[in-house]
Amino acid sequence: MPADQCPRGHLTPTAAERDARGHCRQCERDRAKANRVSDSMRLTMVRAFEDAGVQFVDDDGQPVAAAEVVRQLAALYAAGALPAA
Ligand SMILES: [Zn+2]
């Protein structure tokens, strides 16, 4: 890796522009954007399942266990309540 580049090849003329792992501000911006896209996709999926009747949060505001979410999905699928692909 050239001395003036981060591990992803962005031009970072001085080490002060890189963090402890060698990544630069552009790496951080890229990572933050990827996280926003992932968060958005997860939210879209949760909303689609909630619209179909799946509860991800119980009546006390606590997160529902993953196994319970799967059970709900299976029950909705068996009842024909999920939209067809
Ligand atoms: Zn970088």
C-alpha cells in the first residue's frame, strides 16, 4: 500500500488523515452510507412484515424474540395471510 493511500486506495497524503486501522474520512463516509442503506432496507422489511400482521414489539414495548417472529411468520404463511411472491 502506497504511503499516501488508505487501505482502500483513497488518497490520504498524511497519516494524520487516517484512523488507527488506516482508514480515511472517505472510508468513514462510505461505511456510514452503507449503514444507512442497510438500516433503510431493514426498516422497509420490518414495515412490510408489520403490514402483514407480524409484531416485532410486544404490547409492553419490548422487542419480540426472533423465534417468536418466525413463529408469527409461519402462522401467517400457513393461513395464507402473506402476499404471494
Ligand atoms: Zn479510504
